[in-house]
Amino acid sequence: MITVKHGVFHLQNERSSYLFRVRDGFLEHLHFGARVSASDADALAARPGCGWGDSTLYREGSNANCLDILPLEWSGCGRGDYRESPVELAQNGLPISTEFRYTGCEALKTPLPSALPASRGQATLAVYLEDSTAKLRLTLLYGVLPTVFTRRAILENCGDAPVSIRKLMSSCADLPGDWTLHTFSGGWIAEMQHTETPVTMARSCLESTTGASSSRANPGFLLAAPNATETGGEVCGFNLLYSGSHYLSAQKSLQGLTRVMQGISPANFSWELAPGDRFETPEAVMAWSDAGFGGITDCFGRYVNEALIPPYWKNRPRPIVYNSWEGCMFDFTEAKLLRLGKLAKQLGCELFVLDDGWFGTRDSDTSSLGDYSVNVKKLPNGLKGLGEKLNTMGLQFGLWFEPESVSPDSELYRSHPDWALHDDLGREDLLGRHQLLLDLTKPEVRDYIVRSVGGILDSAPISYVKWDMNRHSCALGAKQHAFVLGLYDVLRRIFEPRPEILLESCSSGGNRFDCGMLYFSPQIWCSDDTDPVERLRIQQSLSYLYPPSTFGAHVSASPHAQTLRATPLSTRGNVSLFGCLGYELDLTELLPVEQAEIRVQIEFYKAHRRTLQYGRFTRGRTDGGGAVWQAQTREETVAGVFHGVQNAASGYERLRVTGLDAGKRYRLESRAQLLRVGDFGSLLRHVLPVKLNPNGLAVQTADSYYKMYDGQQTVTASGAAYGAGIMLAPRFAGTGYDADGRMQSDFGSNVYFVREVQS
Ligand code: DGJ
């Protein structure tokens, strides 16, 4: 709901209110938080006291006109507000002052057309401001959705001389209160490191400068009140619908206002605005909750699932994928793929993805990007032949592409070297993963990609695409924003006419896990690091900002390729269950007991898929030190308990299941998970009447035919008891196998589901 009454602008959704008003021509920020009424405006407004000794008054005579101390919705440059400005412009190479004053507003009946992604189904208010001296018009767009608000800015040059934009943020607001900034930064295979920084007068910034939203700095962040917990306290969440270099900053003023802004990174940014031209910023998203971090997770989860991803995929179950990459890399033939496909089908997978290596002469990452000729040595029957055979087996077929890059060793590069991005001063090209980026600012390059990828998609029964992007380009320079616009154009033209193709975006893992990509691709590959211990951290961090339905989460081999850590197959499965489950390992190497374990993982996933992909996600801990993930729908709750390095003689452990009705009764059941007899090592000699070699044939045979369950537990109790914490089965205490215990070694875990029963 949007109302504008008595000069007060009030945006309200199911959870919160956003209020501002016009004060002497400027937009004064009033409130972002609990639902209030517009008649509260005066009570919420700042009350500047008398005189600030060294301040610059906007107009002599009124202390209320000291822009530097007012909570504002926007600010200019050189007019007395010395805090960081959301806009920096230049003319003839020199910075100019700006002063944007209110001229009017309008509720938009239809959304403005945009080359950038925009939230779907929002009510929009356009607020018009003008700098009559610089001859600029600024439109601030505010959107209302059930659990979030959105903002973006459009700058128009109404003068007759060009203006150069050096910085133009999507949103800016001055929020009262004490806040801690939560950011998620990292790098390749180490994405989403959760950092907490108190907001002080020293500015905190997080920025990506790589041309991609980047695993160095996810665009999503939180401002949490000091007392915020998973279930209570105020938390504001922010994100940006943008996949290029971005910027956020938070800085507290002496008056205790935190100026928070987000938008395109100003680093190396420059955009010439010719007379009559407009420039639009990406859309920023903001959510508020007083139900703590869990509340914000819920706001963002609903937003992404209901208003961001492509409508065709809204609430649609995501298929269980088998992906060829970690099992085969570049080394495959059609026969090998079909053998893997057969096994994947037997285990319960639904979609077979052929990853990198199917085109040109790509037997390593040194060649062929940019070419789309199918490698007939590997695939004598082409993609169509392979796809049809997989379909006959009952599997859907998916394919990997990396359309934004070109290998210098490719037919495309040999015929169009000018299609690649090169250093602007002609310096030697710097390669990343032996490749260059294509110049997506050129229409002929975009046409080539749309034609080539579209042609392949129409040539075979392809129902899923993995869209990869494996290099950053310093050669992007000032073209970075135009490149992102080019990318969105290409994605729109390829996938809007083919809505039923499931697009999974990937960029060396999580280099583009952002709302811009989610607008086109309902799921994103979280990280090339599939070690479950690392994934526990990465997926947990992602869960603050994005729902599990967006996480590409695969089980891979142990010891893990990136960490050399050995982990139980049950835990690899349990972590991946909380996302879009997939398998990415050589299935021909699995032991029968491992095949059985994967089969039960997949059965469990199919039975609880809706909850695991779309349930309300929260995080917690047991009193025994286990991390808890909980996904909840009206029908059921699924909870995972994950441990790190195992201690001897671990104590009791209680699991709290939240969100249940205290007066109703519920039954908890553990997911059936299997142990290998061999996991007990030399203990076998002590507990069995026969002396067995743990690596010997007898144990291997026992593993093949004997099902040794782990952590089996059922409980029936009231919702109140679950809220207090129900006691979990005992953990291994060094004495022998107990079918009702949790025989956990390092990194052990269990998953439970809870459903109501009639008492
Ligand atoms: C990087 C991706 O993150 C991997 O999953 C895989 O698709 C490779 N590229 C293929 O080259």
C-alpha cells in the first residue's frame, strides 16, 4: 500500500512501514521499521536543536535547514551535507554541485520499462526531484511488495550540455539507531564469509570491482540491532538486483544517523549522459523484521520465490540433478555418459547434466570457448542423440555453456579477435583461466550468442542450462555497466521465449550469486567447494539472503578435491538436502552400501522436497554443540543436526524444533541413513565373535548386503516439548554398535522430520 497524505509518503507492506516527507524541498527520511501510521510522522521526525557551531545552513535563519544533520532520503553535493553523497557528477571533467528539490509524485499504473531486472508485481511510487540550476531531473522510484520495499533512481539530463555520472546510487537513507553491519565476502571456493562490523563514524564499505557481483563481496547485507538473535530483535536486510561491480556503505553521523547506501560501484565508473538521455540504476531491495535474523530470512525467501525468479518456476519442484563435471571433467564419451546416466537413474536422479567439454576441441580449459560445434569424437550421435537416449532412460537432459567468454584458441577468436575485450591502451591481454571476455556491449556479439545458444537449445531435447562464467576482466574498465546490460539482454532473448528451460547460473562457483541473476535463473551454483563442512558455512550464510530453492547443492566424492577432507556420505547428503539436491561424482566407483545410502537420500528428498526447497528456513544450535537447520511448511518440519570434529564421550544433546503449536502432538522420525561396517575399523575385532580385517573381503561383502542403520529415532511429544528441546539419541561412546544410537565419527549429522499426529 502506498499513501501520500498531508505531505507524508507512507509505504506499507505486511511487515513494515517506510515513511518520508518533504521538508523545505528536500526528502526527509522518517521511518523504516514497524508498521505505523502516517499520522505518526511528527512524532517520528528528527528534532534538530538550536545551532550547530560550524555548520552550513541551507538557507540563513533556520537550524532545521542544516542538511548535514537531517535524516534524508537523498542528498546532493556541495550544499552543506558533508556526509557521503549518493551522487557525483562532472561537467567538462570537473565535479559539479547538485541540489535536488521535490517537484511532485505519481503512483505508476504500470511499471516503467527497464533494461535491468525489476521485482515483479510491485506497486510503484515515482517521486520527482529537480536540480533547476544543473538542469537535471531525478526520479526516485519506491516499490512495495508483501515483505520488502524496493528503490531505484533515474537521472535525466534536461540541459543542453553533456553530464558525466561518476556515481549514482540506487538508494540512500539515514537510519536512526545502533547497528551492526553483517556482510558476506570471500573468494573462490571460500564464498560467503560472514563478518560483523559495528557501524561507527568510520565508514564501512563493501565493494566488488571485478565486473561481477563477485564472491569477494556478495551484494546482500544486513544491519542488525545489538540485541538481535535468530528469533527476535530488529534486523534490516538489503540487496541489489545487479550482477556487476557494486558498492555498499554504512556510516554513522555524530547525530547517530546511519547513512546507508547501495548501488553500482563508483570505482572506474563513468557514464556520459548526453542532453535528453536518462540513466537508471539497478533496483535495491530492503526488508525489515523485528523477528530477528529468521524474520529477515523469511522476508527475503518469500520475496525471491514470489517476486524475483521467472514466473514459470515459481513454486515448481526443482529436479534432482546428476552433473558430469567432478566425475568426468573433460574426459568422456557417449558410452561413458550413458553408463553414468543409467546409474543416476537407478539411484533416483531426474536430470542428467553434461557439463564442460562437449564442443570444439575442448579437452582441457585452454581452448574452444566461443565455438558451438559439437565434438563428434566424444558424442558421435550429437547432443540430440545423447539427449534422446537419456530421455528414453527416463532422465531429462541439461547442458553447460559459457557464452560470455572466448578462448584465444578458438574458431571464433580467429575470425573475430575484435569481439573480445582488450586493454583500452593496447597493453598485452591478461588471461584468466586461459580465456578472455567477449564484448557484450557490441550488438553483433550479443546476436551471435543468442543465435548460437538458442540454436543448440532448439537442436536437442534440453530442459536445463548451466550458464557458467569463469573470468573477471580488468579490461572491462568503463564498459562494466554496459557489459552487464548486454548480459541481461542476451539472457532475456534466450530464455524468455523458452520459459520451461531451467537455468542454473554459475560463475566459478558463487561469483554471481545475486538477485540480478536470480531474475533469470531460479537457481545458482553456490560454490565449487562441495566439501560439506565448507558448504555448511556457505549455505548457512546464503540462507540469510536467499531461500534454499535457489541453492545448487551437490554431493561429491570424499576425500574432497578442494580440502582433502574425508566426510561421511550421509553428511554430504544431509547438507545438500537443504537446497536443490544433486550428485557430482563418478557413480561407477560407488560401493553397494554407498549406492544404497544415495538411494535413501533421494527417496527422503522426494518425500520432503517441498519443505526442503520452499519451507521457511531458520538456523539454530543444539545444546550439544550441533548446528541446526530447520525448514518448515504447514505440513511438516525437517531439521538437520550437524556436528564438527567428534569428541569422545559426548554428552546429552537436545534439539529444539521451533514454530510448532504448543498444544498439538507431533511425531519425529529420523531419516534412515546407512553406515559402512568397515567404518568401525579395528573395533570390529572386539565386538564380533569372528576376527575380521576392516578392509578385507568379508567386510566389503557385509557392506554390500547388510544394512547397518545409524541414529534411528522416533519421538512423539507436544509442540511445547519440542520447543523446550527433545532429547536426541546418544552418540557413540567408544563401546560398540547401538542401532538406536548415533554412531557419528567426525562431521556426523542426522536429519529428522516432524509431523502432527492425532492425540
Ligand atoms: C566452473 C564451474 O563452477 C564448475 O562447476 C564447472 O562447470 C567448470 N567451470 C567447468 O569448466
